[in-house]
Amino acid sequence: MVRKITPSQLRRQLRQAHSKQKRAVDKYNQEVRQHNRKVDRTVNQYNSEVRRHNARVRANRRKIASELKKLRSGSTTVRYQTLRSSTLALNTQYENLELREQEFDNFHNGAYFLDLSEKENANSLEASNVLESDEASAPEIDSSELVESEITDELNSISTELDNRWRGALFSLNPSNPDAARHFCTSAREVFVQILEIRAPDDAVIARDPECEKTDRGIPTRKSKIRYILVNAGIVNDAAVDFVDEDVKNVLQLFGIFNDGTHGSSSRFDLNKLLAIKTRVESGIVYLSKICSSS
């Protein structure tokens, strides 16, 4: 038997159905608003990051243009011809990267690598100009800046020993230390060597490419190790290998200047130049470490 529904019961059921529908609509609208707010935050964060990235790119490119012009139009007397040539060679390698920029769109870390390389090229040009300059240190420069470091976890992620070695190198870099050059150069050079040894062991490099370029002793060259690291980072590109290899070579040139120019002492370099050497070496370590960490 069909149960009869009274008008009041029907109205109550309709109100309940309407209320249920309204709650469902309200819930849906609330979820939509939450989703939209989340999307807005994501879009705003992305746009903010894009603006910051573009600002960094513009700043680095202005810096490169300015420092390159300064280096090319410097005084007739060039103190450090080898370093100057190396710095200009690094800039040429960077220009090669720029010409092949579209190729890096195909690599997972391609844009990141180009950003790091652009900054590295700018740092190299700036360091060379400071070392060639006749300007004395600004009075506000303090020797305590020599032991401060922008390196945070970059080296620790590779080896705690390497991080300790870098801190020791900074500790020795003091104008009053008569053996500053030897201590700093020995420790800093070893950091570069060990980064490559740890991230690109000889056996692993040869196992991947038995025909890789080798030294007279039959071990992979620095460039072979760099290629191995970049491939691990997803960057298979000869121009990238050439740039990183030239960058390491450029930093190593500084060690020769530090030793030859000071005859075992930092006394001939004022604080401004000591900071330039320290900052350039530091930026090279960060650059190489970040490339390794992206693999």
C-alpha cells in the first residue's frame, strides 16, 4: 500500500532536499574558492620567482658587459696577463653557451646550469678587474671578511672533510700570516681536486666511457671527469663541458698569481685584492659543488 504524504511532510522533505543541495553547493563553492586561492598563491609565487630570476639575469648581464668593457679597455700595463687571457677565454666559452641556449631547454637542469654559469662568468671578470686595478682598499673593508664564507652546505653535501679544509684555508688567509699564500692555495686547490675525485672517480669515468680522454698516466683528464659529472646532472653538451673546464682552469690561475706575486706572503695584496681572490675561489667552489649536487 502506498503511503500518503501530507502537504506538510512534502514541504519538509522539499526543504530538507533544498537544504542538502545548498550545503553541497556551498561546500563545492568553498572548495573552488580554496582551490583558486591556492592557485593564486602558486601563480603569485611563480611570478615572483620569475621576476626575481629576470632581475638576477639583468643584473648579471649588466655586470658582464660592464666588467668586460673595463677589462678590455684597461691600462696599458697588464699585471697578470695569463689570468686576463684565461678570463677572456672563459667569457668566450660563456658566449658559446649563449649561442646554444636553446639546446639547454632539452635538459632537466639546463636553465639552472646557464644561470649558474652566467653568474660565474661575471664573478671571473670582476675578480680580474679588481686585481688589475690600482685602487686601494676602501676604508670600510675589514680583515674579518676574509674568514667569512658564503659556502653553506655545498661542500658538506659532498664531504665534511672538504668543508673543513675550506674553513682552514680561510683561516690561514690573513695579511699578517707570512705563509698565507702556500696554506690557502694548497687547501683550496685540494678542494677542487677532491670534488672531481669524489664525484667522478676514475674507475666510474672509464667504465662509462673506456675511450674517454686520459692523461699520460692513463687516468681520465679533468675534462673527462667534468663531462661525467655533467652527464649525471642531465646535461650532455660539449659547450657546457668546455665552460666548466675553463672555469676551473681560471680559478687555478689565481693560485699561481697568489704564490708568484707574493713570494710566499700576502703582504703585496691589499685587503681589496685578497677579498677578490678569496671571493673568486669561493664562487668557483660553489659553482662546481652545485653542478655536482644537481646530478
